[in-house]
Amino acid sequence: MVQGDDVGGASLLDFESWRALLRSNCGRNVEVTMPDAFAGWIRPFKACGLEAASVKISWGRADRGCSDRVERSYRDVRCDDSDHYLILFQVAGQTEMTQIDQAAQLAVGDVALVDTARPVTYLSRFRNPQWLTLRLPRKSLRSHLGFEPQGGVSRQRTRASRLLFDLIRNADMEAASSSADIYMQLAVYDLVGALFAPSDPRSLARGSDKLFLRIGDVIKDGFSDPDFGPVEVAAEAGVSLRYVQKLLTERGTTCSEFIYSSRLDHAAYLLNRRALLGTGEPLSEIAYACGFRDYAHFARRFHRRFGYSPGAYAGQDDGDAAVRGGTGKNALWAHDVQFRAS
């Protein structure tokens, strides 16, 4: 799957220059046993709008004592305040990687997901090792996937790993297209999700349920605004619109319908209260208070949901309305339980 690359277009660097560039990608502390025999290349480039780099070391002679060590310490984490993941493909040689007291050996073709918010150490004792790296913003990745990817090393050599490698490696050989970058980034995120999803399906389900509850709370707080829609839900919940739609579809509805359902539930509650208190509040005011721009739209939605008009509902007594329409405060909570339990 992975073959060596001569890092075309990159300039030969001495150890100090190479270390200065590498620090911006991996960590502050970079050590080699024989810096005088060292030469290295780093070729930064853009892959689908994301920061990528091809990194290579070339020793001047085949000395078995040659080695390089890159360390990202707790101090580096605090100073850099980085909030991204690093995809690391082993293109040539081997690397010993240690993060959170877990050690792994990367061979050619292996891919690792490194959390830059945690200390990590890389050690290579092989001549001419080479890596391909890609930065993934944590917030964007989690927003798209809907879960925290599980860092570590993938040795599955799956289609996902091959596609991800080719996508990154060939990106700088193609004409840049900023308009397409956002779509290509989503493809990268999906491949990362396929490689590093949590191994326990229950953890995914728990995360999905927790996120759904948060989305429900966001909708309850915002549905009275007529400009409030799926885009605002996603932004407030801190996840992608695509994932919001997926989450609601899995529960038999859509985000727009969930918003309208919440508006109508609240309208039924307000109409029920109007009948009980005899306030005579204009029905149009109730419509506006529930996020509808005009009464006609509200009346159509209400009739479709409950089977009769808001005006007919307003003239019914409390018990009959609650039984026939499933409305009122109790029904509002019943609807809430239904969605939360889905």
C-alpha cells in the first residue's frame, strides 16, 4: 500500500533547521544520536484544506547507532495549547510510539491517530524513516463524527486506510479547489471515523443518546424564534448539521419536524391554559409566541397534527381536549418522553 517518497520539491535541511520545522508539527524536544550524519526533509502542503506534511530522515551512512527521538511533553501541551489530532502514516522504516503509557510499533503501512492534547514520544532506530502527517481540528472532527475517535494504531490495512493515505498523499499533486475542500474534508473525517471509532458499540450509543438529549434541550430553548432552524440547532449543540439530521432520522423524524412538533406542543399547552383561565388571548399571539410567522401557517400545522383547528380546540373543555387531542401540559411532557426514549 505504502511506498517510499523522495519528498519532491523539498529542500535538504541540516539537523537544526529540520528540528525547528518538526517542532511546529509534533513536539518541542527533538533528539538524534548523530546530528553530524543527519539530513532531513519536510515538505508541508495542503490536503483537502487541512495542514499536511511529508517528513523524512536520511542518515549519511548506514550506522546502526543512528536514531531519532521526538517528544511532546506535558509542558509542550500546556505551552502550545493545541487542540487537534494528528494522523501519522508510516511510509518507510519503523517507529516506536508511546502515548498515555501505551506503546505501539508502527511498521510500513500502519496509521496512527495521535491526540496532541496529550504527551507523546516517537522513537525510530531505522535508517531513512519517513512519515506522512495530517492535522485534524478536534472540534470539527468530533462535530462531524458525533463521537470522540479512539486514538492508537490501525494495522488493519483496510480500504479505509488505503483511501485515506492516497487522498492525503495525492492531494498536493492535484489542482487546488477551495470550493471542493469542505466536501473532501468530510470524506477525510468519515475515513478517520471508520478507522478509529470506539470498539465498544455501547459507548457510541451512550454518546448518541447524550447528544440527542442536548439537541432536545437546544430546541426547547430556541423554537419560539421563527428564524430558529436546523442550522441554528447544529451550531448551538456544537455538532455538524449532517450529524444532527442523521441523529434525528435514526429516531424516525427530522430536525425541522422536531422543531415544529415542539412548537405545536407548546401551542397546545398555551391554548389549554387560555381555556382554563378564560384570558381571551388572541390566537395569533399564541402562534407568534410559538415561533410561527403567521396564523394561517400555524393553523394548518395545528390541524394536521391534532385533527382540528386551534379555534375549535380553544372552545373545548380541559378533559375532552386532553383526551381527544393528546394535548395540554401532560401531553407536552409525554411527547418529550417519547423523543427522549426513542
